[in-house]
Amino acid sequence: MNRPLKLPEHSLLGASAASRWLKCPGSFRLSQSAPPGTTSVYAAAGTLAHSLIEGCLQPPISRMDHTSIGNAYTVDGHTIVVDEDMVDGVNVMVDYIDRVSPDYEFMAVEQTVFLDGYFKGRVAPPVKLFGRVDVALANARMCEIVDYKNGSGVIVDPTDNPQELYYAVGIVKRLQEKRPPIVPEKIKLTIVQPHARSVAKIRSATLDYIDLLLWVDDVLIPGVDACIAPDAPLVMGSWCRFCPVSSACPALVNEAVQMAKIEFDDGRVKVDDPAELSRLLDVATRARAWCDALDAYALEQLKRQVRVPNWSLVPTRPVRKWRDEGTTISTLADLGVHDIYRSDLKSPAQIEKLVRKQKSARAWDDQLAPLVESVSSGVKLQRDGSAPFEDYELC
């Protein structure tokens, strides 16, 4: 059964993108007019993991069991199937909250916080400032913000983390409105990233309450003011990777054009100079970010049946998989082929090598090859081979 998942609302000046718009104020204005980017399958998986965590943390707190493995959900156009890694990751978060929550008198799960109150007496932000906190815990001594990260590729540092500081600012405002109010002495920012490699799965950083208020005055308010300025600059950096409008960013387009104009064979570019090579790699990384965003946007347009001249969708390279593992295992047993498992049944390519080595090529061709099918994992862009390339002036 495929279950649709309702997506939470997002603010253009929200917490999840704070690390981007605080660094690149111009991205806010661009996001108001440019077509939005597509949601990756990794982001969709993260959204599902957050929803599952929310369910587990409803009183009484309960771990996610493995009977959920195989359940499928539709998240922003992607079909996400719950697997063992997702269950284990969710339980790392649930176990941590279950362990630390008894030390606190206040707990909120998936709580939406608003920061507009910090702008009273100032120019009102053009959009609502809000974000959705995974888990907030508080007592008179400590307020802890716990943020779950499902990915493994980008290690998230809790120290001076704009997203968590944004959440903390919103939660502190709510705590002050309680009766009696709660004014914590310390703020603890915790990242739970169960699939992270080579670092601790749970990492925390602590700051004083006064430092959080200074962040509001020194970073948050000036950052919002910069975003609404008529000449807000577009600033390129690592945050471009996650910008939803990077495909339409003039700064990234210009960077890609400049990269295309570089000639390496006339002596003008000294790639043998380590400092110059480092600079060029930075330029290439930013240019590649724009190219990747443009590809993703075009892919989504073609999926929606929008005609893009000279371009079409073709299946990605198919990968061989077993049609039915039970039949395959029985056939291998009849043949007397051994060492067929890793933690699960080995892939067709690995089994083919075993059968050809332990038995014969004919055994593979006659009995096992029919048990294999080639399945494409999706589609990709392909330029029409018959269409001539246009000549574009690089300027």
C-alpha cells in the first residue's frame, strides 16, 4: 500500500534554509520569482523519517519496530520504501529523546515556532519567519534543541548552527510566554545524524542564553534586513548545493560561463600552481552546482510533459536483479553452488562468476540467466543526436 505523506509548509526566510539566506541575501528575492527546484529523493526520505519519528514520540514514547519495513509512502513525487536503515536511524533519535527527556519539565515535538515578535518596532519582514522544531526540551537550567538529520553525505556541525539557533530563538520566546515563564541559563544544540560516517551519531554544542540573544541582534535581524534590501547580493558558496533556485541564479550562470571560457593550453592559466589550481577547483565546483541544478530542473519539466527542444528522457542504465530470490536459491542449491550470501543473496554479477567457476557457463546460461531481469532505476536527460548544437556566444 502506497500512502501519501502531507508535507509541512516552509517559509522563504525559514530555519531550514537559514544557513543559505544568511550567507546569500540575494537568494531570498530570487526565490520569490524564479521557478522552484525539485525535491531530491534524499530530501523526501528525510521528510518521511521525520514523520515516523513524530509518530514514535507521541506519548508513550515507543521505538519503531521492523514490521514497518516494506511500507511505501509517496513524498513530493517520490516513492520511499521503509527499509532497515531507516528504522534503525529513527530509533537512534527515539532512544536519545527517551533517555534525556525525563531530565526536562517541558517537551515539544514538531513544534512550529515564529520569530516575527523579534521584529516589533522595525521594518516588518516581507514573509512570515517560522520553522518546525523536531524536538525541544527545557527546564530552568537548560533548553535543548534536537534536530534529526537523515543524510550521511554532509556532516552537520551543531556549533553556531543557524538552523538550530533559529529554532532555539523561537522556543525561548514561547518559554517566556508560559506561566510561570521558563528562562533557561544555557542553550544546548544537538544534532542526531545516525547515518553519519567517521563522527559520533549524536553531537552537541552549548552556549549561554545571553549569546543566543546576541545572535538575534548581530546575525538574525541584520540578515533579514540584508535579504529585503533592493541590492541584496548573490553570494556563492557551499550553500548553493541546497538552494532551490540555483538553476536560475545569475551568479552561478556567470561562474559557469567563465569556467567555459578558460583555456588550459595557451599558458594563461597556470594549473601547475597549487594556489591557482585550488581556486579553479572552487570555481568548477560552483559551476557544477549550477549545471546539476539545471539538469534536475529540466528533468522535472520533461517528466511533466513540458517540451524541451532537442532533449528527451531515456531510461538509466539497467541493473540486473533476481526476479524471485526463492527460486534462485533453490536452483543454486540443486546445482551445488556455495558461498552465495553476503548478508543477503549476492547480486547476479557475483553469482554468475561463482557458477561459471564452480560449475559451467552452460549452467549459468540455461538455469540462472532466465531468473535475472534488468531494471532501470529511473530516467535521465539525453540530447537528440540528430539535432545540431546551437552556437552560443560566451559573454
